Amino acid sequence: TPTTSSKALIIVVATCVAAFLVASVTIVVALTLAYTGPLATSTHD
């Protein structure tokens, strides 16, 4: 039924968006820690 297809499409899109947001946040946090956190001090040691 069209309703089921629509719900499935919404779920897929929502999952992709959520995964993209999580990946983006993870990258930002990783870069922030790399430049300001313990990793930066150990790298410039």
C-alpha cells in the first residue's frame, strides 16, 4: 500500500539523516579533541 511505502521511505530518510548528523558531530568532536585535547599535547610533545 502507498501508506506503507511512504512510512518506509520516511524511516529510511530519517535514518540516513540521523546517521549523517551523528557522523558530523563525531568528526567535529574528534577534530576538536585533536586540536585542543590531550592528543594535541602529546602530538606537540
